Amino acid sequence: MINQIPQHEFAQRVKSLQEKMKEEKLDIVITFGDEAEPQYVRYFSDYWPSFESAGVFISKVGDPSLLIGPESYTFSKAWSKIPRILKLKEYRESSEPEYPGVPLTTFADLFNEVIDNSSFRRIGIVGYPLMPTPVYEAITKTAQDFRCEVVRAEKLIIGMKQIKSETEIEIMRNAYNISQKSFANVLKKIQPGMSEIEVVAESEYFIRKFGAENEAYPMWCISGENSTHAIARPTHKKIQKGEMIQIQVGARLGGYASSIGRPVVFGPAPQDVLDLMKIGLEARNLIVSNLKAGIEARKIDTLYRDFLKKNDALECMIYGPCHGVGLMEGEHPWIEANSDYNLQENMTFCVDIFLKREHFGLRWEDVVRITKDGVEEFCTDFKDLIIL
């Protein structure tokens, strides 16, 4: 089973970014990642920080550097596909230990290697929404000292990440296979009277048993009124017969996320619950059957809204029917009413149908790959209503 991006693919990513940097007249790109959202660091290095945060320093020519906190050297060396690893105080853990006497690199040291009289004097930062103030201030203060402009550069990497390589796609298939097998086993274990947390414990056990490196996101089982939560955490609430139960299972493998979401009911299901489950399933199937390379993304959103309006369920939606998936379970691009791009082959999406009424809600979620004529569905099971 393929579970890791090869070294040469990481090197090619750096070269591709350097070409884009020259076009944008950027001397340096500094990415940021942390334990919860490592994507902009892991994409170039395969390093996934823990406790501390991290960055990747890429100049317009030459080799990249992995930037880490003072305690992570041996850990990062075991993971990183970037040989040069530098310790910076700004990437320390949030309790801010001082590390007196420990030799550390500074951003000034790094800028001195790159900025000269022929420089563009433009620095790109990637991961601005994630970047803590100490890291951002250190970069901007150093840039000011070197008379450099700091600009956001996420769009350069977002464009690269949207089209998946064959290796990325295969890892995502394998991650999804783990999620699907785990979901099947959870359905065998779940019983009325179990708490939501107990159901999630089964999910966590099975994804690890079948080979996941971690969960793709904090998984959940939510039931009854809790099922109205679009983003949730499980509680000690006991699940009951006849109520909506939402189960989300997502395995991470080689850095790549997968997700499967289904509404489940211990029958008999009340008619209003059953009706919304059917609308969600029909919406999911409608979207999957209309995705293909070349179609404008906003047309998919219009199709979704028109379907919901026809079924008196437009007020049940919060967001569009799809979002990108890769190193994060939710990443660029989204399919929404204002999405003015065309779908391309080897984009990967979560078809994510979340609907809610006043007292219950549901989500149908599956990962697909865009192809020339349609999609490759990673899910091969659970395509009907699940009434236990």
C-alpha cells in the first residue's frame, strides 16, 4: 500500500514554486504550519510538527530549509525530506520557554543569505491565517530591516495543490479505503445506549487498526439535537432509537485526508427524519453525477440550490455542495455560488451535503476525483439509507 510521497516529488514541488516565485518577483517564500494545520509545511517537507510549529524557507534559487522550534530537531530529522533543518525561537511552543545558551538561527541570518543588491526585495508568506503573532512580527521586522516588502503568497501554492499527482491520488484512495472499512466496523459495533464518545472511540480504534497514521480531523458521532451542528464534537449523550445519528470517519495516510459521513437511524425512523435523509442522498447523487472536468464550479452550486428549493429544503443548507480535500480535509477550492473557476482533471473534492432542520441535521460526505467525463468515486459502499 502506497502511504508516502517520494523524495523526488517533494523536490519537484520546490522547483515548481521557485519558477512561480520568479514570475511574481519574490526573493523568499516562508510557509507556516502547526500540529492542527500542517499542510503548507508538510507539502514541501513531509514534516508534521507536534507541540511546536514549523515553517519552510524557500529562496528563488537553491535548496529549501525546514524551520523548527528548539526541541524538535531529532523528531524533524526523522520525518523531513528537507535535509537542512534550522532551529528558530519563534517556532517554540506557546508556553514560550527561553532556552538560554541554546544557539538558534534568526530570520536575519536567513535573509542575509538571499537579499542583496539584485534582489526583488519581496517576501511571500504562506499560511497567514494560521501564523501566530510572534512569527509574523519577526518576519515583518526583519523584512523592514532589509527594506523588503511582505506579501501574502498562498495563491501560488494553492494552485499547485489543487491538481493531484498520481501518487497523491493513490494515497488518498488508500486513506479512503481505511475510512470505509472502519465505518463498516463501526456500524457493526454501534448500539442504542452507547454514548457518542464511545462510538467515536470505535472509529479511532479501527482507523489505526487498518493503518491510518492519524485521524484526518477530530471525528464525531452526534445525535438528536446535537446533529444540527455542522462542526461538532462528541459528547456523553446516549444515542437513542428513532433519532438522527450522524457519524463522521476520516483516516489520514501519508499526510492525506479522507472522510466519509452518513446519517444513521435505529428504526423505525420518524417520517421527517427519513424525508431529510432521502433529500440529502438525492442531492449527493445529483452532485456526483454532474461533476466533470471543464464545467464551471458555480453551475454545480446552482444545481444544488435549485434541487433544494424544489424540495422545500433551501433553508436547510449553510454552504455549497463541495470543498477541496488533500492534505487537509477541507481546503481550496470550494464550490459555492461565487466560484468562477472550471473544474479540472485530478482535482479532488469532498461532496459534502450538510442539511439541518430545527431539531436535527445530517451530512452525506464522500471523496471524489474529477475526471474528463465525470468522477472517480472513492466510496464503493453505503450508498443507500442506513436504517439499523
